Amino acid sequence: MHPDLHGRYCNITWKMIHFDYQKKLEIIRTSGFMFEVHLTEHCNLNCKGCSHFSPLAHEEFMEIDVFEKDMARMAQLFGGNTIWRINLLGGEPLLHPQVNDFMKIAANCFPDIQIQLTTNGILLPSMNNAFWETCRATRTLIHISRYPVRVAFSALERKAQAEGVEIVVYPRHTAKIFRKDVYDLTGMQDARQSHSVCELFGYCCQLNRGKFYPCTISAYFHHLNRFFNLGIPLSSDNFVDIYNAQSKDEFIRLITAPVPCCNYCNMNARKWGVKWERSKRRLEEWTVGFDHEKQIK
């Protein structure tokens, strides 16, 4: 990545996460946003309370033709001044046998935008030469989220350096801090309040099969809904149809205002610094003190 682009990326990322609400809205309106694409819905780690709901998802792979069509449409709608990072992830993206093709398509559609591949790193040692060559050719940044699992992070950094591929292990020396997100299945939370303290919008927007969502929750809440048979109606106001959109302003409006899904985010009940565990696929991993049988009647 060009140093100036990397500096802009890091600076805006920091402002997105450590934000004053009104300033963040202004950053999105003037500097744009990032978006992510799931290459897989499922994962090989299955974290307790996953904010992408991967432990609850069926094994599902993004189709190359769908991805290529969606990326071409996004490139038609936006330029590099509005989108400043595209993140390929999951689930676990390295589970996808065509991961190289996704990097090539993303780089072809957006040659001047940072492409990032976010992984837990478990499968990186088994990736072949073609993978590393693709990362290098597309200038894809490999971002390893550091979980408390057995991964030789230093060895992977040396491998990437030898291959001429940029890699970031985050956090650098210790496992990441984990957070429990909590959902109110009655949908009785204050959507504006939820939006005003949310770190995700603008930073973790999601593109999924022709639909653009402001956050991971609005994009993948259906996994929770289906797995526990909650019967919660999911509004079309949670996303923009990229093929019906007429301008980038529709995307900015979606990101910078509450959506119906915000009513289910209980921001006051979130917990930080929780112990990382593998999911047992229990509803309480995503809720707290709720009797969902009573709530959904």
C-alpha cells in the first residue's frame, strides 16, 4: 500500500473506533467508509457470542459470480474518495477454496483501494504459493485477529515478509480484548441511543449478495433468528439494494442514521474484557437474563 494511503487508512480507522458521534458522522459524510464481504458464513474457530453469528450459520460459501457482479456495481457507484478499505473475511475466509479469485476481483474492481483479508491465522501455514503470490500481486494486506489459540504468529510474520506481503497481527503481543454484545429480543431498545454509541457503523459495513448493510448485526442477525427459531421480522429498511440505488447518498444516509435492527441492540448491557471461549450455541451467549419463549409470544 502507498504510505500516504496507509496513513489515511490508519488515521480514519482510529477516528472511527474512538469517536465522538457527531464527528464520526462528519467523517463518514466527507471521507467515506469501509465495507466488508463474507467469503464464508461459517468459521473454524466458532467464538462464543460472535458478532457475525458464525457459530450459528450453515456452511455457506460466497459465489464468485455474485461477488464479481456486486463489486462491479459498487465500483460503478463509488470512487476511491468514498470507499477507502474493502475487507474480505467471514466466518473464516481461508475456508473458501477460491479465496485467491476474490482478492483478484476486488483488486481489479478497486485498484486504488486497500484490500484486506482478515483471518484468525489458523489456516495460513497451509496456504500454497499461489495464495502468497496473489496477496503480493493484489497488494492485499493480511490482518490476523489474535485469538488465544495455538498459532505461530511470529513465524507467519516472517513468512509474509519473505513473500513480500504486508501482514498485521492485532493485537501484537497479547490476545485481543473480547466483548459480549447483548440483544434485546423484544426490540424495545432506543434505536437512536444504540446508534449514537455504536462503533460498527461506517467501520464494519457489510456487502452481502446485492444488499449493503451498515453493520454486522443488521447483515447477519438472521443467523440468530433462524437458529433459535425466534420469528423476529427483519425489515428491508436495514439495507440498501445496490442495484436499485441511484447515488452514494443513499448509502451515506443508511450508515449515518439508525436502522430498525438498532432496536435490538442493548448497548447498556454490553460487557468488555470477557473471557474467550468456544461457542456452545446457546442463546444466552447473545442475550442476558431474557426468557425468549415469553418474549416472542
